[in-house]
Amino acid sequence: MKRRLAAAALAAALALSACTNNPYPDADDARAIFYSAFDDPPKTLDPQVAYSVNDHLVIGDVYDTLLEYHYLKRPYTLMPGLLEEIPHPEPLPDGRIAYTLRLREGARFHADPAFAHFTPGADDRPVRAEDIAFAFQRIGDPAVGSPVFETLVKIDGLREFAERLEARRKQDPEFGKKRIDEQYREVGGIAGVEVLSERELRLVLDEPYPQIRFWLAMPFTTPVPWEAVAYYDGLEGRDHFAEHAVGTGPFRIARYDKTSLIALERAPNWYGLRHPDAPGAVYPSEGEPGDEAAGYLGERAGKPLPFLDRVEFRREKETIPYFNKFLQGYYDISSIPQESFDKFVQEGTLSPEMQARGMKLAKSVGPTVYYIGFNMDDPTVGAPAGERGRKLRQAMSLVTDAEEYLRVFANSRGIPAQSPIPPGIFGYDPEYKNPFRTVDPERAAQLLVEAGYPGGIDPETGRPLRLTFDTPSTDTRSLLTFQFLVDAWRRLGLDVEVAATSYNQFQDKVRRGAFQIFQFGWVADYPDPENFLFLLWSGMARSKNGGPNTANFQNAEYDALFDRMKVREDDEERLELVREMRELLERERPWIELFHPEGYALYHGWVAPPKPAGMAFAVDKYRRVEPDARAELREAWNRPIRWPAYALAAATVLVVLPGIATWRRERR
Amino acid sequence: MLAYLVRRIAWGFATVLGVLLFLFLLFFMLATPDDIARRAVGEKAPQTVLDQWKANHGYDKPRMWNPESPADTMLFDHFRRMLTFDFGRSDADDTPISQRLRDGSGPSLAFTVPLFVLGLALGVGLSLFVAFFRDTYIDRATTVIAVLMMSVSTLLYIIGVQFLLGKLLRWFPISGFDPSPEVILRFLALPVIVGLLAGVGSDLRFYRTVFIEETSRDYVRTARAKGCGEGRIMTHHVLRNSLIPILTGVVMAIPFLFTGSLLLESFFGIPGLGAMTVDAINANDFSTLRVMVYIGSLLFIVGQIATDFSYTLADPRVRLG
């Protein structure tokens, strides 16, 4: 009995000594692994389809893009990626525009069984111009469902290609079963995407569209091997292509388990290893002013990429366990949970306690704008109300306090927006102050008088003017934010009601034009003012064309300015055009610009300062960690405290022993 | 007995059909195919992409009634797929659902099986111990503690254990999962401890009552009179005769070991079927959700029939018919 007890105690002590809260295998301590997390897994790894941040988390590392954004320079600057140089527009005599895309020599796809399936013995293969053409054909393929098809129909013959393909598939069911590249070839490809040679491709656009270069910096246009699309069809136990990436990037997928771990490892055949001077293969040596001081240049400058051996994204659905593991040193980077924000950040800087642990804070304003929009088709708040409507919108804009909104709901993370254009985008002017975005209740009341609603009273009914704020969010938190906005208008005397419905009912109201006021946000697709100002262009009006101009703002003067602005290169005249459009919006007020959100990220001292990337997709190749320093601190921060276990064991014995004694006594 | 089995299965089948119909109606009362599609393709995707997605996933058909071709409706598809076990692909990300079931049952079983075994052993063992010492300080103290433990929400145990054992004492990782044998035990410790803490209180109260009722019976007195030891009485006579109420709870729980736990898996980041269900709810993923509900109802019926049969094994007097 005593011996058995002693053995049990020994086993318990051993188990306790093996206790550790380290969630990783011990051997990984010394490796240059970057530990990060995801909440919702990528929906797809298909670069022609993926359009969300979580998709691009993986795709950005695994697929190189034709062009890339400079890691440090702001405003965002393009540089060559898989292409040798940034292509320039070549006007054709008939008004069309051509671009010649020249692939870098020696770029290869990652090794994959798909290649051996079609070419016995092949592990991988070089990237060819026809792979870029294949990507454009996939954008045109209705069965792929690429979200950018409508945007890129400016490519000569893209729509016709889509129509031919669809018609052919409907006509002949056998055709649809053929290998995908053969289908594309048989319907004749896209007229405006012409393969000139192994490494050269000509892209022809029907009209000038300088923004095309930004689309070349997105994964939509990245080359894709037809072998992978044909092989990964989801049949006979093979993955779907949407689940199996065969890219060209600095990392390739080592494990893809969307429920718990996505691991990427250095790709041994990345082009950057053969072209150490290529702009996308080396850490930049120059950036914007202040980068040196912020540690973005430092010893990484000029060194070959990537620095990491491996990137691990682990699934963390709950913020608090994630943040706690970050504090223990098991994640390298983290956002700050809303509920503990004040504990960690005081007046915009990190708390002394966190600083003492070597932690640092990175802040950046994203290329995003949140705004309140008016339905300009509406007879009361919109264009049909003429001057009355304009003054009403101006008055409502004058009492909407974005700064207070940010303070109450976002720990002041963000800057009040003065115009649709966020920082980092050409045309953003930090000096500009919108006269209708400074809180002035007196002037607002005066404007209401001029609009014929003195004190908010509608003279027709004798009661406060009744307006509706339509929203697709019904959660308590969102409703609080809407209530905040509505209260300010109520103080003016207006009677604004929040109509919260499901997303679909809201969409339905928008389709029917049965809405007055709404709140939306827009995240830049690319760093160009066109990508924000088109949200108010009549060609994108929701009621007319189903576009994202939900405010249905249609103004001939604005449209004329927009048409001139969108095709210009970034020069003084373009800036002037943007200014004129800004002034027009300032007066017309189809939007009340709210704010540009600011991201706060915490990172540990062993992580080289990460510059918030904003637009860029490939960010992990610029990251660096010091695994030795990390292992040392993790060890120091996570020594298990064992005495409570011994105390608990002793307490149990003390409780149970008298019982056993009684039992023995009774037995005797 | 065979007739009984056939009758139970027939009733079970009818129940499952009802569950499937009810699920379909409830789900589409709250969400439309457009909602599902919008979640899957993202906010910025144009209507054409949305329509294509609906066509690819069969959500463009009439919902319940199609006068031209009655079999070409979403409701018909729903029943056909479920009854033939052709689960198809997830609406959220197009992964085959049968594969996700296979992948998810491993992690679920990895913590539900130890939790079940340890929970049963701890519950029965402690209750025997307490029943043995009934009306002493051990019994009274344990009863008070058990009631206290029953009254605390599982969520609080999760947060408390993560804070105490993960963050403060640093014995185990706060959350996470890794199936490699080198580290798996670390990850299982906390969810199993939480499961034990959350379950042991009510188990203890229930089993203790059962055992105490049993110890007051005549055969126990007879056994004592014949000189049988107290320990032997508890483990050989009382435990055996208390099996029927114990089996009622226990056999029912066995099939559900596969489906894991919604709460524990979500909070501890275990990629099991419970977490998958929660994800499906959050993502409006009808095709996954209906499979989980369907499997849940099948397991429930299997569990009930198995419980009935286990009675005949535990007590020869029980006859099914």
C-alpha cells in the first residue's frame, strides 16, 4: 500500500515537472518561425477569386504578383515583382491602349505533383507568359466567378471570351468536360491578351485605364499553372484548386488545416534566390522620412529576403486567449482587445509595464473611409429637394462629431475624415479642413431655418421632420453607434428613426431606393483617388447601374471632373482636379465623412519593427525575428509555479486520511 | 425483441424526417439563399458572381414547390442528400463535408473520450466514497461543494481555469491543439479539467442519491449480516444494482463523444466537430449545419436504442417488447 502510494506520488511529481504552457514542439524554439493567428480561415486560395483579408493572408505569401508595392514608401509606390519593369501605356492609333508585360527570367512555380501528372518526371516548371494569359482567361470564365470581371472588361475581348465560353458550354455538354486549358484554347482566348513570346505578353485595353497597373499588383492577375487547375478538381480524393495553392512566392504551403494551423515554409525555388537584386527580393534601403528612426531600415536594409524559415498562422477564435498567449511570448504580434485597451495604451503610448517587457506599439491609419451617405434620389434629403435638401444635409453634417464618435466607440483609434480620400493616397491633404465637418450646432440650426425646417419642424406637418436611418446591423453594439449619430440630429430637432433590418432586407431597400440615410465603409482596392471618388460617380450609381455608389449621387459637373481625373497620371493638374471634386462634395454633402480607422498592433522586442503595410499583399517576407532572444524570454516568463499542486495534493491527503482511518477502525 | 427493434427504428426514422423538415423551415425563415451566397463570396462581389454561386450550389431552385418538376426543389434536394448520406460541400468554403467529419471527429474524440472515462470514474468513485461516509462531515462537506460546483457556469470554469492554470501558474497552454503525440497531452489537460469540474458536481449528487437509496435495501443488510465487508458491499452489490439509472445517462452520452462539445472546443481552439458546428452557425453555412443536426438526431436515436438494450444486459429481469 505504502509502496503504491509512493509510486503514485512520484508519477504525479514527474508529470508536474513535465508541465509547460508552451504550445509548440520544443525543437521549434531555435527556428526563425513567425507566429501569428487567424480568426476565420481563408474562404479560397484561388487567386483569381480571393477578395478578403483572410484569403490574402496566405495568398500574399504563396503567390507573387506581377507588380508589388514598395514596403516602406508612402504614398504607396509600385515596383516590379514577377515582371522585369512596370509596363507603360502605349496608345494605339485607334484609341486603344497597349501594355507589354515582360516576365522576369527564371521564375518558377513551386514543386507540385500536378506537374508530374501531365509531364512525367517534372517537379515544377518555369513561369511563362501564357500562364498570365491563363489567369486573365480564368477571370473571364463565368464558372470561376471572379469578382473583378466587370472591372476588367476594359480588356479588349474579355467579355466576348466569357460569352463564347458560356455559349459553347451550354451548346455542347461534352465541351465542358474537356481539360480547362483546351476549353480556353478552343474558344479562341482573349483578343486583348496576346502571348508574344515565352516571356512577353501584350495587354490591350479598349480605353485608357491607368489603374490597370494596380490590378497587376493584386493576386487576381498572378500567373497560375493550368496543370494545377486541371489536376486539383476535387475528384478522386484530390483537393480543389481553391484549397491547394501552386504559386511562385517566397513561401509555399507546408500544412493547410483551416481548422487549426496554416504553416508556410520557404520555397526553395523562389525567383528571388536567383535574382538577389530584384526589387521584390531585397529589403529596401530607403523609405519615407521617419522610417530610419522607427527602425524600419536598421540592419535589415539591403539584405536578401525572406528572413523567416517558416510562418505559422494558428486559429484563434477568441481574442482573450490569443492575447494571453501573446503576453506569454507565444505569438509575435497581436492587436489589443477592446476591453483591455486602457490598461495597455495610455494617451497613445504603451504602458510602462509593457515597455519594460520590451513590447512595442505600431500605429497606422488604413486606406479606408467610413461615412454616412444620403440617398440622393430621396425627395426629402436628396437632389430632388434642391437647395432645401442641400442645407438639410449640411446642417446634419455640422452636428456629426466624428472625434467624439471615435473616442466613445474606438478608443480614439482613427482620424476624423474630411474628404473621401484617406491618408497614403494621392490627393490626401493633411492640411485640409472641411468647413462642414467641424462641429457647429449654431450654424446647423441657422441652416435648418434657411432650409425651411426651423428648429427641425417640418412646416407641412407642424411636427419634427421625420427621417429614417437604415442599417443592416442589428447587434447591440452597432445600434449604440447609430444611436449616437441619431441623437446629434435629434438635438437639432429632427426626428430620425433607426430602422435596423437584416442584411438582405437592407439590400432590398437599397435596390428599391426605399432608404434615406445609411452608414458604409470602403477599403481601398488600390492606392488611387479614383478608387474612392468613383463611389460618387454617376456611372456607378446603385439605382441606375447597380454599382457601389449607394448614395446615388449624380452630378454632371462631378462626373466631368472625374472623367478627366481618372485617366491622368499623378501630376499637379490631377491634384487640382481632386481638389475641385473635394470642394464640390464639401458643398453638396452626399456623404458625411466619418473617419479613417487607425490600426494598433503590439509586437515583441525580438520582432524587427513591422511597417503596417496597408496595401501590400506580400508582407511576411519582410519580417524578421530573433529566435534566441525569444526562447530566452519565453523561458523566463513561463516558469511554472508548482507549489499549489503540492499544496492541493497535501490537502486531499489530509481530508481523505481521517476517512480511511475511520474505515479501518470500523473494520476492526 | 426484433419487433421492438424494428418499431423503434421506424419511429426514429420518422423523428429524423421531422427534424430535417423543421431544420429546413427554420433555417430558411431566418436566412435566404442570397444571405448564404453573400457570406460565401464576400461583400464586394457583384450580383453576377452571387447568382453564379447560387447556381453552382443549387440555391437557385424553387424552395419548396416547383409545379413543373416537383423533384427540382431545394427541399427535395435537402432530403435526398441527407437520406443518401451524400453530404456535398460546405457552403462557406466548398470543402467536402464528409472529409471535414472525418478530420473533426479525431480531435473531438481525443478529449471527449478521456473526459468521459475520467468523469465516470471520478463521479462513481467519489459518490461511492461519499455514500460510504454518509451523514459524516465528508458527506455533508462534499454535498455542499457539489451544489456549489453545479451552480457555476461552464464559461466561468473555462475562463477561471485558463487564467489560473494557463496564465498564472503556467502549467498548460491556455488554448490550442496539436495532434502530434509529443505535445497533444498539454493541450488536452485544460479542457478535460474544465469538463470534469463542470460535470462532477451533478454526477456526484445523482450517483450519491442512487447509491444511498440502494444501501438501505434489504439485500445490503443481509450481506452485512453474512459478514461481507463494507468495501465489498459497495463495489460488488450496491454498484451493480445501481447500474440502471447510471446506464441511462452514460450509454446516451457515448454516441455524442463523436460530436464533441460546442463550448469547450470553441474556447480551447480544438478543431473538432463541436467547433465546426459553431463555425457553421456563424457563417450561415446551411449545408454543414444540417449535416451536424442530422447526425446529432441519428446519434440520439442510436443512443436511445442502445440504452434500452443495455438495460437487458445489466438487469436480466428487463424484457424488451
